[in-house]
Amino acid sequence: MLRIGGYINITIAIAHILGLFWAEQMFAVTGVNEGMKQLSEIHYSLPYLLTVIVTIIFFIFGFYGLSADGRFRKLPYLKFGIFTIAGIYLFRAIGEQSYNLIQETTTISETIQSIVALVIGFLFLVGGLKKWNKVTNIHKRIIDQPKEKVSELFRTLATGNDKILATDKWSPMKLNNGKKEGSKGGHGPIRYTVQKYIPDEYIQFKFTQPKGFNGIHKFEITELEKNKTEIKHSIEMNTTGTAIFIWSIAIHWLHNAFMEDAFDKVENHFLTEKKETEWSLWVKILRRILKPKKNKERTTKKELS
């Protein structure tokens, strides 16, 4: 499906290039003639320049579809790109057509374009959901310390003095019965149950929320050498329904930052020069979006008390 969506975008891009040789006819057929006339009054080259920019965008969308299908090398932010493209097309199809129907200004040309956009949007959305329903996410860090010292820190996980998770930046992990098997809890909106716990070796959790997170996540401590220890966190799950989209667009990015902050905290216990992994731009945006909601909730609780 992603391959088909990719080829359709590339075909549309090529059609735009060829259309430049018959620009007026192309603008008239696609229903943008009036807008292009207004642009040409500003400068005669603007309609052509805009068409070239749109062509480039279609090529990029096409290459992302083919990349996700494995036709060539993996492009950056591939998951995010595929679902963003799907969202753009679906919004274009449903939003614009709904507006035109309400205003009673719809035309056959615009209806056909909306149908094509709807088809491409579903190709990218369904193709992306099928491709990324299986999640394997691994974070590792080598600490130049004996396993015994690192294990001491991990014993504080999910306690009031958690020396693993960066609770100054993120929601703390809370468990209703400590790290005992069967203990329930989570951090933020992520809920899980302790499935297996071997002190100083690993702890494994089974996801219970969000809905559609079907699998486990775990922390492991492995001695590599006498003074060298590997700490590892891994997620192995299948996502279903909206969880695929939620993971790809938001939780995946937040989780990566969450784990790097945690492993920075572990490593910084043994460093004089502290380490701090910078958040990506998208993580900063997500945090900015989510932060006001948390502040609002706190304000409401204060007002109620």
C-alpha cells in the first residue's frame, strides 16, 4: 500500500512537470486558474515557482512511501513522515470537500481531487499501521562501574528516592506493591504490571494501558567486565488500532527522551562532568503542548482544596 501511495505521488509530481508546458490548461483543469492569475499579477514567474515547489513536495511524499516499503534507504523520521503525509491527505480530502459542500461551491474537479487525496491518505495510513504494529525499542548504556554499584541504584527504582528515573523532568514510576510480581502501577498515562523480578538482574513489566499496547518492557543489568556494566531497557510489543498512531507520533519520541534522561541520571552518579542528552525538537514541542494541561489540572486541584 505504501508503495502504491508512493508511486501515485511520483506520478502526480511528473504530471506537474509536464503540465508546465501547458500551464494555463493545467491550472484551468485543476481549478486553480483564478489563484494563479492573481499570483502572475504580482510576478509572472510565481505560478511556475509555486508549481515547482508543489512538485518537489509530491516527490518527497512519493520517496517516503517507497522508503517505507523498502525500495531504497531509510529516510529520516520515516514513521512520523508517513503518518504526517496520511494526515495531510485525509485533511485535504475531508476538510476541503466538507467546506465546499457547506458553501455549495464544490465542482467536479475538486470532488475528483478530494477522492484521489482520500485514497492516497488511506494508502499511507493503513500501510503505516500494518508496517509498524510490531515495536522493538532498545536503549543501552555502558557504565564504567562494577555491577554491584549499579545494582544499588536499580534497587531504588519506583521508590520515593528513585535514583534511576529523571523524576525532576518526567512523571515518576509508582507501583502499588513495590517491585513484587503482580504489583500494578505505571508512570504518566502508561500503565503496567510487574511480570517478573530478579533483584540485581532484571525487572519485566506487562503493559495494561494505553489500549492497544500488547507486550512488555523491561530493565536489565549485565556485567560485561569487572568494572564495566551494561544497563538496558527494551520494549517488545504489538500495537493495534489507534495505539500504532499514538506510539509513532508521540509516545515513541517521549519514551526515547525519557530513557536517555534516565540513563544520563544513572551515569551521572559516577561522573564529575555531568551528562545531559538534548531533547529533539519534536519532544520539546510535545512537552510544550502537554505542559499547560498538567498545570491546569494542578490549578484545578488547588482550587477544589
